Amino acid sequence: MAAPSSVTERERKYEIVAGSGVPRLIGVAGVETQDAPVEQVLDASYYDTRTFRLAKSGITLRRRVGGHDAGWHLKLPVSADERQELQLPLGGDTQKVPGRLRRLVRAYTLGEKLVPIAHLRTDRFAHRLAGADGRTIATLTDDHVTGEAGGETARLDEWRELELELEPETEPGRLDEFDRALADAGASASPWPSKLRRLIGDRVPGPPRKRKKPTAGAIVLASLREHHAQLRRADVGVRLDVEDSVHQMRVATRKLRSALRTFGSIVDKDATAPLTAELKWLGQQLAPARDTEVTEARLGERLDGVPPELVFGPLRQFLTRYFSREAEEGRTRAMAALTGKRYLSLLRTLDAVLEEPPLTAKARKPAKSGLRKPVRKAAEKLRRAEAETRGLEGEELEKALHDVRKKAKRARYAADTVKPVYGKKLRKWRKNVKAAQSTLGEHQDTVVGRDVLHHLTVAGHGEGQNTFTFGMLYAQDAAAAEKLRERFAGEWRRLRKGDRPGWLR
């Protein structure tokens, strides 16, 4: 089956008093004409697991007949007003979700079967809103909805709502202009994000309530849930081969692992040790694909700065072939991991940890006192790692600096976790940690870059390439590494002497 097509939706929904007319929006947000309504009858069946795993994450999956975009629709939340909609045409088994869509939401369903959960019939009256040039700015629809949901007890409902959807090319800020005009006309913002959520209502629990004075456990769990959500969003992107999605998934994996290790005194580290190990495995499976992206981009930029007379032979064609092979191997490895049973088991374990977290007694402490020690320990590990670089040279120094970088990253992640509690007090310290980490990241790029250049020189020589340029870039990387080490030394002094809370000294 062909890959789904993708569109971006920007819309808001409104309640409207029964019997009232559709508001006129001429003169609002550049609208010059409001067309007479065009009626459409839309018939949609909605799918989810029996425990509403998709709905809990704000995802909608439906099969709709009628309208200009009849077909299978998978809607993924991007922001409060924006959703990414993936579409497949009608066809095949009308009662079975296409495999392409099932696989895309695997990180959410965790392998549970997708079944019909609701049916909606909408009698829609659509008004096209156009500007002076005749181009469509938005569409205002007057929807008369009849819904039926199954389950232990059937649920029937009828309602009317307005929906204002911008065209993809329309500036998002115009939504606020339409919002004010519709409010002035008597419409009120709908409390429901979608028609489906309105129908199934309290069958889907809302997010946990935030306490005025949160505990240490609540802060850590909120951070873990955020990274979990990022991981699942990136999972969809990787499956769709979206640019930068492997990087985003790797970052989410790293942040989850870091949080579980740094705050192991709050979310019991012994109970989560198997999950931490599996997150490390996942990061390793994603690493080749991401490393190839970074290395290819960096080497391309380096070559752009080389005078043409110093680039001999069809060097760029050679690099294109080389990195194409590497990218394909990396993607194959990543996709093998994402489609395997081990990854599914990891997701289930992570879900279980977040559903019933193994909290320790320290998790009940007030956040302000309970989170200090883990952050302080992360900072101390960073200091020790830097101290261990003293007197080292060559490869030993490079490895030690790479360890400092990893410790700096973990310290920064710790600061991000406790931001709701110590955001302002840790801002300067976090900034200094990030600066040092970034410099060491550039340093590590030169280390990896030299290794790749050495490999390219050997491979290129075997194919009869003139590899002079690779040797020149290798020498430049070695010189750059020395300068970066000097820069790091200055940044470390600023970090050591910079502002921070007294309890972090």
C-alpha cells in the first residue's frame, strides 16, 4: 500500500446556541466573501483499542465516507490548534484498519487490537471564506452531528457545532481574529478537542491534576511523561522517514534513561534497571542512522569550504555513494528494532512504569527539598569527570572529554527536570553547563570525523580515488580539536565560578 499523504489542520471548534444563524465573517481576517453553504453528509467509523489508548494521547483514527477527502484518516496532535492528518484512500476490508496505519500507531497501542468504538454522522454545511483575490482563507462549517458509542453501555448523542479551519497557506495568527469575531457573534469555544472526545467523554481519563505544592515524585514523573510523549511522536516520524525524527527519538530515549538514572532515589532505580538497560539498547540501534546524518552533513559543509583546485576527481560522487550505503544500513537497523518484539516489550515496560510508578519514600518529599540531592550528585559527577582529564593526552584525553560531555548532558537534563521548581535559580548554571557540553560536542565531532576520514581514505584508495582532500581535512580536524579544548578550558572556568544556588556548591 502507498504511503499516507499528509496535511496540516489548523482549526477551532465552537458551541452555538440552538436555532441561531451562522455568523457572518466578512471583514474579519481579510475575508471579502462568504459563500453560500455547500451541504455534505459525512459518515465516519472511529477505531481505538478497548482501553482508548489513542484517545488518551489525543489521536483520532477513522474511516470516513462522504466529502472531498473520503478515506482513512489518522490525526496526530501538534499543538492546541494544529494537527497532522495522514490519509489513505478507501479500499480493502471496511472493518479492518490498514496495516500501514496500524504500524504507525504501534507505540501507542502497544500491540492491542484496534476495534470500532464509535460512529458519527455529520450533516455539514460548509461556507468558503475568501479574500479579495478569490483565494480561500478558511472554511466555516455548521455541523449537525449524531453520534453513537459502544462499550458496556451504549451512548447516543446529538449536537450542533461550528468549526473554523484555516487553509494550509493561511497565516496561523488569523485564527485569533476569527476567534474574537465568533465570540462577539455569540459562539463559545468548545471544551472538546474533537467530536469523538465529546461523544466518549468521561470514558477517557484526563491528565493527572497538578498540585500547588508538588512532590519530588510528581516533578520527576511529569518529566518522564513528557519524554515518553516525545518518544512516541518521534516513533511515528521515523516510520514515515521524516527528517530529523531519528535524532528526536534518540534524544527522547537518552532523556528517559538519564532521568531514570539521575532520579533513581525517587523512582526506584533497582525496579527500573531493566528498562534503563533496554533504553540504552534502543539508543544503540538508532545511533548509526543518526551518526550518518551528522557526519554526512558536517563533511559536506567542510568540503564546501575547500577551494575547488584542492578537490581532486569525482570526490562528491564517491561520498554520495558511500553515505547512501551507510544511511540505508542505518535505517534498516533502526526499522528492524522498531518492528521487533524487543522494542514492543520496552514500550510496554515503560508504559507500566508510568502507569504504576515504583516510587520510593523520598518521592513524597516536597519538590524543593527532595530534588536537590540528585541534581547535586549530577553536578558532582560532572566535576569528577573533568578532574580525571588532567594530565591525559591523545586518545585517552579524547575519551575522557567525551565522558565529561556525557556527564554535562546528564547534568543539563537534571536541571531541565527540576525547572518547574528551580528554573530561575539554575538558569545561569545550566547555561554554563550547556556551553561546555556544546564545545565538547564539537570536539567529539572532530574525533568521529577523523575516524571517518581515515576510513574514507582507505576505501577511496581501494576505488582509485585521489584522497588528498581527506588527508587535508583530517589535519584541519586535528587542529580544530586543539582549539576546542582551549575553548572548553575557558568555559569550564566560567562554569566553576559562575552563579548557582548555595546547595549546588
